[in-house]
Amino acid sequence: MIMRDTRGISLLLSLFVLSAILVTALSAGTLIVRELKITGAGVRGV
């Protein structure tokens, strides 16, 4: 029982970590794209 519980907990933790990394990567990517667009427009003088 203990082994099964630890396996399930480790699986849940790994899934949670992966989802958190994906969310942070997506949010960071959108922020970078926004900043690039803003800086690009500022440099072009648009």
C-alpha cells in the first residue's frame, strides 16, 4: 500500500510540476512577444 501511495504521489507531483512549467513558459513567451512587439514598434518609430 505504501509503495502504491508513494508512486501515485510522485506521479501527481511530476504532473503538477510539468503543468506548472508549461504554464510559466507560456506566460513568459507571451510576455516576451509583447515586449518584442512594443520595442520593435518603438525602434521603427511607428
